[in-house]
Amino acid sequence: MTEARQQVDERIAARLRDPKVAHDVRTLGDFVAIYCAGHHKDRERRPARTAAAEAGVYGRKPPRLCEECEAHLAYGEKRRASCPKDPKPFCAHCDTHCYKSDEREWQRQMMRYSGPRSVLRGHAIDAVRHALEARSHRAAARRAASTERK
């Protein structure tokens, strides 16, 4: 491994130790696991071996994923750990697009499928937080639009 690559991996591992980042990554892992279980039942799934799993973010029970979903999760973990925003908005409300377009579309589909199902799997508080942030984002957008019209 090159020295530059090792420094990037160490930076990502350091960011994964941040409680906010770790929470977001665990939530992402849960969502990807819900999606994978619903869409890839016929594929072999195993515990994820990603940077966050190696850093212990998921504890002793990393999400069980197929290879495709594991690759998407690894990409999402790195993007979350590299996010320059603080506090980080939900990606749907962010003005900076960190994801490549094909990954962004995959994440959007995965969130649409997993979001409603996640409420039954321990993410009710996250769902409320998301709904409140979406509401405030829409209100801010309406205020900005009405200011521009004047």
C-alpha cells in the first residue's frame, strides 16, 4: 500500500471514531442490510468487511451483505467519513454532491426502500429527525424563493 493511500485510510479511520460519523455509518449499514435482504435474497451474504467494520463501528455484528451491497456500503462509508459539512445535513438536502451520479442514484433507491422499513427495526427516532429536517429544509427553501420574488 502506498504511503498516500495509507494516510487516507488512517484519516477515514480517525473520522469513523467520531460518534456522529459512527452513528450515521451504522444507520447506513442497517439500511443497506434491509435493502440487501429484500432485493438479494438469492445471493450469498456474509458479514461486511469494510473500513467501518474493521474499525469496530458495527460492534460484533456487522451487516450481512452480498458483494454488490458491500461495495456500495464501503463507498458510502468513505463518503460519509470524508464529508466536509459540520453539522452534516442529509444528503438529499445538501448543496455539495459527494457521490458519483450512479452511486447517488443507488443510494436514493436504497433509502426509498429501506427508510420506511427501518422504523420497525429501531430507527424511529432517526425517522422523526429526518422528517423534521426535511420540513425545515422545505420551509427555508420557500422563504428563499419568496425573498427572491420581492
